Amino acid sequence: MGYMQDVDRWLGELLADFADNRLDIADLHQAFREKLLESYRNGQAAGQRPQAGKGRTDKPTYYRHGR
């Protein structure tokens, strides 16, 4: 399952619990903060990645410059 599918599932469950009065606004706020912090830390741990089409390739430099 992809990241966005995981987020959709998590959010759906969270909102269902809120709708069923199993969570209040403070619980929703805390759940969002925890999820955002987790995502931020995962991004930090992964480090910067080159943008698509830029950065290192397996092709030699002369090939990338059209020579």
C-alpha cells in the first residue's frame, strides 16, 4: 500500500472515531500533530534526494550534455 493510501485509511478511521464520539477535538489535534511529526522525521531521516531529471545519473557527463 502506498503512502497516500495509508494516510487516507488513517484519516478515515480517525474521522469515523470522531463522528462516533470516541474522539474529541483535542484528540484529533493531537493525532494530526503526531502524524505530521512522524512524517517530518521520516523526511529528515531520508535526507535530500535529487529532483527528477537532475542530479547523478548512470550516463557519462558527455552524454548528458548532448555530445
